[in-house]
Amino acid sequence: MSVLWGELTTESIAEAAREHTLVILPCGCTEQHAWHLPVDTDTYQVERLARDGAALAGERHGVRALVLPPLPYGPASEHHGMAGTISLPNELWIGVVKAIVWSVIDSGFTRIAAMRGCGGHWALPGALWDVKAEATRAGRNVTLRLLDVAADWKVVTDRIFPGSDGGHAAVMETALCLAGREHLVQRDRMQAPHVPGLVERYRDGGEVFLFPEMTDTGALGDPTPATVEGGQRAWTAIIEAFAERLRAIQEQDRALDRLA
């Protein structure tokens, strides 16, 4: 059976719910990714990771998981002023996420996880907590999870591209795109950005900024060390890490009788 929700029939989805299948919502974005990457980079990455990770977890560990169609729009107001960005207000986006999760619950599922596909998804935990409280008040017993793969990405970036800058439209995202959609990467536009004060003002000082104020290219790190081979290695590593995460979740839920 496919791991993609959209490829199944209503009867197959109902059967998956009866089997206590985990449902994964990949949250993407449509936002500028500097001069060299397509604006759907975040959506592409989170969808592929969820899809391939769920498939691998099923093959290796017998994990039952279904991946919803990715949400391609998110809060992206930090990219205001740069063409191609489609931004939803946080309050609207929270409502959309909650409606999707409630629809999954209404289809009979009790185990749902949402994946951050963008660093700007700060409101996602609040949306899930809202649904958890609402479901509990309604007498619905559901298990909700927030899946954040940033730590896995950092480990992989440090191993494959040691000493390179991380962050938006930098080496990791560029390598992943090169390995999967090389024809969409504008190699002649790959350039190290000028990002004065990023650490002092934003990371340490906590200043809220818009990307045009902070970077001349729209990136927050140097993409030029990225390679196709490095991207292929990175995809293998992060997909395996995600599959292992899904295995651990299934074992935890089994121990807590959520799969009974």
C-alpha cells in the first residue's frame, strides 16, 4: 500500500485508521530562496523526507505511516519584500493546520504528527496544543506530535560539509536540491551572501528582522560548497534518520498501548 494519503481510496484510508496508522502532515512554504534556488524548496524537501522516510520505515521496521499532501504555504512574513514569497498570517495558518488535523481525526485516526519544513513555523506547536486540548474536551483520545528534524540536519551538515554555513538557502538546502532537481538550481547565481550582524543582532540579540535587511542575496549562508554527491549523501542520511525516528515513535506508542 502507498504511504501517500492522496493515492489511496476512502476505504483504504478507513482501514488504515482502524490499524492505528500514524498520519504525517508535512508543512512546507513557498518563499524566496536566494538567487539560485526555487521558491518551493522547503515544500519539496519536507515532502520528500516524509514520503521516503515513511516508506523506508515501513520496509525496514514495519512502521505504519501515511503522509498527507504537503501544505505548500506558511507564515513567511520575514521574507517580505522579496518576490515569490507567498505568506499566510500566523493566525490564518494556525486555523488551516488545525482544520487539517481535525479532518484527519474525523477520518478515525488517533496518531498524528506535523513536520516542520521551514524555520519560520514557530506557530506549529501552538496549533497542535490547541487541537490536543480541544480533542480532550470533546472526549477524543488522540496522540499528537511535532516532528522537528533540524537537529538531524545539523548533524548531517557538519559531517558532509564541515565548516560550512548552515541556514536558509545555504549549503545543505542547495546540495539537497542539486541531488534531486539539479535542473532547477541556478549555478551561475550561487554566491556567498553578505550577512552583517546576523549572530549579534538576531541569534544573540533577538532582533526581529526582514531578510532584505539582513542579507544581500536572500541566503543566510554560503551555498557554493554544495555538490550533487554531497546532496545524495545528505538525502540518504536524513531519510535514514527520519525512518529511525518513526520506528522509535511506533515502539513508544506500542509500549503505551496506543497501537492496541
